[in-house]
Amino acid sequence: MKPIERINQVVKLLSDNEEELIEYLKETQFDFSFFDKDVNPDIYKEVFYYDFRKPNAIIENEVIKQLLSYDFVTYLSYNIFPPGVRIDKHKDPDPGEEIYQLTQHHGPFSGNPIFRRLHFSLEDSPENCFMIFDDKKYVWKKGELQFFDVHNFTHEFYNNSNDFFSLLLIDVLVGE
């Protein structure tokens, strides 16, 4: 399957099921985690996340199950950014690193894999909540899909609002 076909498949699934997926994510009581202190405690320490690829993940939604069935979806997490969170300029860990080796059928990858991270927003981002990527400021709209190369380029995140903000993060393998 061509990279654009992979992306289109994910985009179509999310677009066709947007309201159902948003309701599921907002209404479900997830057993959230914080990133392991060894990953980078200064960057990720205040971000809540639920990794749908972890071995004991409870998945009760057909859209999430479908996303996980795609062999080109290598990472899927639900993240909540509390008010006041700042994630300084950084690159995300390479998908070949141990943090991503959570299931038997994804990774380690051979060759030189190319990934893009899809941000699926559950709501409009509050005022003063944004990401800076390649010196450009990005905000989110409910149901909006944005792709970023977070593994190779530095980026930073700010939630300078008084509200929580949440995203579904999906890594898609687009080339090897």
C-alpha cells in the first residue's frame, strides 16, 4: 500500500467515526500513566497518556480496534495536557527505540523507516494552547487531523490556558 493510501485509510476511518470516537475517549475512565522518568522527566512529566498498544490495554471501541489492526499504525495513544503544561523544544524518541517496542507485531523496524504522527483533536484547542513546529504556530480544531514529523524535527507544546486539552496521537509508517 502506498503511503498516501495508508494516510487516507486512517483519515477516512477517523472522519467517518469522529463523534463516536470523541465520545468514547471523553467518557471512558482510562488508567492513565505518566511517561517513564527515564524517557525525559523534564519534558513529559505532567502529561497524562493511555497507550493503546500496551499489552494490558483495555479496548472497547471498534474504531480503536480497527486502527490497531493496521500494520502501518505503530503507535496509538490518548494524551491529556493539563493547564500550564509546557513541553520544551525536543524531538520525540525514534520509533525504533525501546519505548515503542510494546507489542510483538510492531518493531523493531528494519531499514530506515519513515513515520508521521497524526494529531486528532477531540476539541478546539483553548486559547493559548498551541504547538510550535518548524517555527510555525499550530492550533487544533475539533476533529481536525494534522501530520507532523516529530521524530526528526524539534517542536514544543504550550497549554497556557486554564483548561485541559486532549489529543489522540497516531504514528503511521509511511515508508521504509
